[in-house]
Amino acid sequence: MYTYNPKSMDPNEFINDAEIKETLAYADAHKNDMALINEILEKARPVREGNGCHCRGLSHREASVLLACEDPQVLERIYQIAEEIKLAIYGNRIVLFAPLYLSNYCVNGCVYCPYHLKNKHIARKKLTQDEVREEVIALQDMGHKRLAIEAGEDPKNNPIEYILECINTIYSIKHKNGAIRRVNVNIAATTVENYKKLKDAGIGTYILFQETYHKESYLKLHPTGPKHDYDYHTTAHDRAMEAGIDDVGLGVLFGLELYRYEFAGLLMHAEHLEAVHGVGPHTISVPRVKPADDIDPEEFNNSISDEMFAKITACIRLAVPYTGIIISTRETEATRSKLLRLGVSQVSGGSRTSVGGYAGYTPDERPHDTEQFDVSDQRSLDEVVRWLMENGHIPSFCTACYREGRTGDRFMSLCKSGQILNCCHPNALMTLTEYLVDYASPETKEIGFRMVEEELKKIPRDRVREIAREHIEAIKASNARDFRF
Ligand code: SAM
């Protein structure tokens, strides 16, 4: 029998099955306890502190009570507070990124993923360095500055040296005014030594999805290959942090197991990182299982409705206010629109999930042969940028924080000190201007320049506003780029 202990390094103790089951029973017992629910909602609200703001977050038990509550008025308040937190901490900025698939060779047997070893229909492909270059140029020409690299797990075809070489190539390419300034990495669990190498290569966030926190299901869903090792997979973020990577990303693949179990497990994982390393996860991703080659999502009978998906996202926002929430193009424009109001802070745009899916294709052509899953939001980056602005969000291509060493818990200090509007906000506007000048369509430019003008006025410090304006004028008038606070 394992005992729940968030500080333990044993995943059976920090993601403790008995604790999750007790949490769910507690949530059921209290889901109509309005006094408790009001107390939890009050705790979640952002509190103004001087010029800044502070959020206390919620424990996995508190957040699970909210998730279990079926009262429509409570749901409205959850949504309202999620939006308040989003605006208080992140403002109206939304960070943009794109995935870059390096290789779909994989030795694992994940039953929901088309890259699984036994899938003989799928074409296998691994990018050469020349192909990486072509993909990166295509991504730069779209306007991207931030990538998440993706690869199957295959020590022979995709060893760490290959991943490192690709990262070097990506950072080295300066095409026209383009540059990839932050490479996040989504590769299989590995050793402290390899995480150190990734850290030295200058990666942004190390992202690894748990897929499911339900150990028994995990073992069945990952029947073969190194990923079968639940304990090794679940402690990967600890090893990454031990290796000095401050920013790590968590995620659950919703649809595989019962969502309430996953929700509690995910928050317990965040609490564990905070308890052991003093920093919670930098991001949480909320993917849902999608149809793919050899994969029928109907086989996973735990799919969640759009309504429940929105509620889960909002409850995550209340529980971990300083953690970015990522929503990918797995979701439709309509779902993404709704979730952007409920706390999401990062979205992908113009994504291709096949290996070599960007270079040489027109915006309407989508190669499917090496694809991981079908994306629902197939709009171009320009369309996504315009849509964000039409809905009042500032599309941000900012990568300043990690390049200025503001990783780990330093973002929280920035929020508390009230400096977000003097720092992140101008950075978002300057990178948006870069995008508008270098890549946007005339229609997007028109909306964008108007937005930049309006948003500049919101910068509180006169000197910062003046400098931001000067930089914006320089971006418009010359090839000077990459200004940041
Ligand atoms: N191979 C690495 C690993 O095992 O963690 C990470 C890369 S994999 C390309 C990225 C993520 O895609 C996986 O963690 C999984 O959650 C997600 N994924 C796999 N199959 C999927 C599907 N059919 N629908 C949606 N997401 C899927």
C-alpha cells in the first residue's frame, strides 16, 4: 500500500491512487455544499496587491469539488473567475507557436497513437538537416518565432544527438527577418544526462504528456516499448528539473480515462513539482484523442463533451493560475474561441502534424501520409492571428522571458510586482508589429496596426511606452528586429 505524499519521488505516492479515489468521493460528497463551494470560489479570485495581482490557486481537492458541482450558476462563476484570472495575470495576450514533427519512427506501442510500432500502413520519415532547414524556413515565412519539436521514441533513429542537431539547426537559421527564438521540446522521457544536454542546447519548455494518470490503464494503453514504464515516464519532469530545466509542461490526453481521475492526477502532479522543486509546471496542455491512421477514437469510451472540456479547462485555470494553458489545433475554431475566454494563454496556428508537412505545400495542401492526427483547425497562421485580434486578443510572438532568464517562478514575481503591463504587454506589441510588417496579409495588417496603437496606450510607465513606440517605429521603418524588455 502506498501513502499519499506530494514530496515523495515515488510516483505511486505523489500520484496516489487512494488519494485520487478519496478526492473523488470527497468531491461527490460536497458537490452541493454551497458554503464550501463559495469559499473555494472566493479563494480562487485574483487579489489586487499594489499595482500587481496575486492568485492563491486551489488544491486538487478543492478544484475537484468545483468540477463535480453541477449547478449552472456555479459554472457561470467558475467561467467568470477563469476569465478574471486570465486577464489579471496574462492580460489579453495569447502566445502563438507551431509544432514541428522531426520523425515518426517509434518503438512504443501506444494504442491511441498512429506512430505505434505495429502500424505498418504509415510511411516512416525522419527529417534530414536539410529538410529541417526547409521546414524552418517555411515556418519563419509564415511568421512563427516559437516551435514545439515532436518526435517518436526510437533510440536508433531519433537518438538524443539527432534531436540536439535539429535544435542547433533550427536556432541557426536566419531567413530574411525570420528567426526561431524558442524551441520547446516534446520528446519521450529520458535521463538527467540527456535533459542536461537539452538544457545546454537552449530549449524553452520540456513538454511531456502523462497521457493518463491511471496507472492500470496506462500500462494497458502502453503495452510495449520503453514508454510502458509508468514510473520512469511519471518522474521525467523531476529529472528534467534536476537537470536544470526550469520550465516543464504537463498534459493529459483526454478521452483515454475518466476525466475526473485525470483532473485530480494532473493537479497532484503540479503540486508535486511545486513541493519538490519550488516551481509548478510552466504549461499544461489539454489535448483530446483525435482520429488518426489506424486509430478510431470511438474505441476509447471516455471521450468528453465540449461542455465538460470547457469546464475542465476553466477549473485548471482556477487551480494553477500561473501555469500557461495550451490548446492546439486538435480543437475546432469554435472550441478554441470558447476556451480562450476561460483561461487558455497559448495556441498553435497553421499547424501540420506530419513529418515534413510545411515546406513545399500551399496553405490548402495537407500531406496525410506521415501525419500523427487530423487537425480540426486548419486555418493559416494569418487567419488565426486576425481571428484573435477580432476577438480582442493580442497575438504575441514574444519569447523574451526565457531569453532574459525569467524562467521558473520568476513569471509569478513579475505578476505580483505589477510589471506585466510594462514588460510582457510591450513585448507582445513589438513582436506583433514584426509579424504585421513581415508576414501579414493587408487585411490583417490593417486590424493589427490599429490594435497596436490602441494597446500602446495601456502601457502605464511613460518611459516604457515611449521606448516601445520608438522600437515599433524602427520595426516599421527598417529591418531592425528582436527588441525586448
Ligand atoms: N513521443 C513522445 C512521447 O511519447 O511523449 C512525444 C511526442 S507525441 C508526437 C505528442 C503527443 O501526441 C503524445 O504525447 C500524445 O498525447 C499525443 N497524441 C498521440 N496520438 C494522438 C491522437 N490520436 N490524438 C491526439 N493526440 C495524440
